[in-house]
Amino acid sequence: MDGQSKETVSIRRSRKRRFRVGEKGEPGRNPFGSIHPARRTTLKPGLPADRPGKNEELFRSIFEHANAGMNTITLEGRYLQVNPAFCRFLGYSREEFSCLTVFDLTHPDDQNATRTQFAQIEAGLCQAFDYEKRFLRKDGHAVWGHVTSAWLFDESRKPLFGIGLVQDITGRKKAEADLRQALAETREARDKIDGILRSLGEGLIVVDGRQQVVLMSPSAEKLLGVACRQVVNQPVGQVFADPSIPPELRQALTEGKNGEIFEFEIAGPSGRSLLSIQARVSAVRDDAGTRGERIVVLHDVTREREISRMKTEFVTTAAHELRTPLTSIQGFSEILLERPDLNAEEYRWILGVIREQAEILGKIVSDLLDLSRIEAGTGFVLNKVPCNLAKLLRQAVSHVPRRQDLHQIEICLPADLSEVHADPAKLRQVLENILSNAVKFSPGGGRILIAGRQLGSDLRLSVADQGIGMSSDQVQRVFDKFYRVDTSNSAIEGIGLGMNIVKEIIEAHEGKVWVHSALGRGTTVNLSLPLQSRGDPAMDFLPGGMMLDMESSHREKNTDRR
């Protein structure tokens, strides 16, 4: 061919189809209308040699009219040819592309990935690449493109040029980003809802318009004894299948009655006690006023109902406790007024009874005043001074109510444990309440041991009896207001405030109080209070051992009880 040699290069593709690239020596343009000086290269895709013009014409037609961007590029990233779709994609004209490279139009964050693809072509590690990257348009906006590029090589395996196809995937990427954002917001909203549901003390159930459960809080699961995963998307009737749940509640759930409140009892988790549940139904309406979801709020009112019951019992008991000493005072006063013939001994005995009943009456009133201060949140006003512990214990023991039964009270303290920093009047009230309970709840008599020791900077004091004891449930409630341990025994009097006041006084002293007990084995009340002085305890009985025998020779004093 005019003395110039013709070179044929074979290229293999994935389908093993052989392409021949013929190179002519004349410079000026490549077979696709190069916009840069280059030798003309003719692509002959395995067709007879007499049809190269038609193949080139077909390729050029596809190239120019394709909806996706197409280009031919060199290994240095220079554009040899761009089609109109690629120009529209990036906003540049064909003339402007002559001054630009692939790397000029690549987003900074995708430069490394692009250079890696070209390096692999140059090294002969691959014949094509396919990846997604961002381009920079002429107006400065970033757009996404899916790049597919196939390369032609000479016989020495050097890259000649690449034919690239760039599909605009900006819309898809935006949709993916929006979807990720929506999913993230959904997860965040779900986490917030889960957090709110976990923090709710009340049970919450959400029912959709199809009368199926769509949401249930952990508190509702605990109250009803079912797991959310077992009932979600299940009919309401399956969740409220317990026969103890009133049919009115099911009807309200299915018919969407708004604002209705129902109360019912259901077996607790242990199955041994009943829970009082209050249910409130709220219907959610859309803008058109159509009823949609329904929300059921379950509130455990067992405690409130128990307190209400105890308050009712307290009023009855308090009235009885107040009436008893008042009746005695009134009766014996009338005797004094109507019986001038009484001798001196009888006269003094009657006055003693009146005084004793007045003290009981005063103690009940004092407890009621203490309760009112506790309820008002004002607490106790303490006058904390160094107190002689042994003296306080002797005074408390001397005021223990006398019974017909024999009780032996022992005090065991370290010899050098003499002072405690406390309000003497309030601490004595605590000791008298605890000792009074020990005597009252030891109807068969027995030993009552008061033991103290120093533990670090605290005083540990315990009062142990050999009485009737308490069950574990009674121990858990012994400090509750209005709670009386043995309400079936009317001979043991009290209004159910003593131990609650003990707890409030000890905690006001920054101390602690707790109880150990077992039915039939007695009760031990433990106190922990800060000390003013410290020393190594040497356990010993108080002088004389302070062994007191308390036999009843007078009418039993009425005092508070646990």
C-alpha cells in the first residue's frame, strides 16, 4: 500500500471473538474522527476485508446517537472522541473536551480509584474496567456515572485506546441516598420509640384499624404475661384472651370507643397474687375524622388500691385506738368525781391509769403529726448532739409497755461505745417503737437482746426477739404506712405507723434500718447510725449486765405496732 507497511493486531474479547486492528501510517485522525492528532486506526471486528467502511459507519451511527455517553480515550486520559450524550452529561462542548482529561473531570474523592483502573490497564492486568464514580460538570455540580471501558492493544500488549460507555446514574444514587436517609431516620425513630416504650412505667398497646396488635411496650408484656413477638400482627382477642378481662374492654378495642376506662384483676407473674389493672382506651382519628389506630394504656393500680384499703383500715383502727384511752380517761374521771369515799391508794391508782391512758393518747397523736410532716415532705427537724447510748437504752427499756408475760431484756454493748451523734428524743422514740414491737409480738415471753458494736465509723445496733416472726412478704412491707403485720389479732393494738416513722427518723440521721425475720423464729431489727467517737470495741455487758425481768403487775400499756 504505497510502500507503507500494514500491521495487523489481534484482540480477544470474553466471547473469544477476534478483532483485527489495522494501522495505516497516515497521520491526522483515528477511524472515529479523532479530535487529537493521531495515526488512523481502523477497527475491523472479524468481518470480511471488503466491508470495513460499513462497519465503521455502523459504529459511528451508534456512537453519535446513543443515549448514554460514549468516548474514546488514551492511556494518559485524553479524550479522542466524545458523543453528544457525553457532552450533555458534563455540559462541555466537543472543542472544550480537547483541553480536558479524564482526571480533570473526576471528583477528588474518586481520583485514586480512577488512576488505579488506568494503572491496571497499563500493567496489562486487565483489558477492561467497570466501576461507578463521580464526575464534575462544567457548572461545578457533581454527577454520578457508571463507567464501562474496553481497551484495544497492539501485538506487544501495549494499550492503544479505550472505548468507554458512561451511564448517568445520578438519579439512582440520589434515590439510594434518600433511601439510606429514610432508613436511618426510620431506625432512629424506631430506637426513640423503643426507648420511650422501655421507659414507660405504664403498659402501652397499639391496635390498628384491622384490630391487630402492632405495638406493645415491655411493661404491657410484663402485666399481661405475653411477649410482643407472640402477639404482634395478631388479633386483639388473642392478646386479651384471659377470661378475667372484662368483655367491655374487648368491645372498646374493636369498636374504638374513646376515653373509656375499665378496671379488672388479672393473675400476677407469680400466679399467687392478683394485679389490679386500669385500662384506658383512646381512638386515633385522621384528618378526615376516620378512626384508625387505638391506643390502650394499662396502669397497674394494685399498690394504689392496697393503700386505699389500708387507709380505710387505718381510719377505722385509729378511731378505735383513740376511743379506747379516751373512754378510760372519761370513765375513771367520772369515778373520781362521783366517789368521794375513795381512799388514798385507790385515788392514786385511778390517777395512774388516767395518766397512762393520756400517754397512750399522746403517742398516737404524736405519730399522726409525724405522718403529716412526712406526707408534706417537711420531714423531721433534728437536734443532733452527742448522746449517751447506754442512757438512751435504759430509758427506752424503762418505758417498754408491761405485759402479763415474762420478758427478759438484755443489753450488750462494748465498754468504750458510749456516744452517738443523734437527736436524743427521736432516737429514743425509735428504740421505744422497736422494743415495744419486740414485746408485743413475743406473746410467749422470751429473751430480747439489744446488741451494739462499732463497724468503721458507724454504730450497728440490733434488737432481736424470740416472737412469732414474719413471712418474707410481711418483711418487705413492714415499713409501709398503715401496714399492720397481724391484723387478725385485735388484742395487739396499733395504727400501723410505728416502723414507717422509725425508717424516716433513721434515714433523717443518714442511717439505715432493715429487718430479718422468719415465721415462728423471731425478728431482728438492725440499725446503722454514724458515730461521733470511735474506738476498738471490747464486748462486755453493761455494769451489772442490765438483766431486767419485766412481769406484769399493772394494766398493759397500749402502744404502736409494726
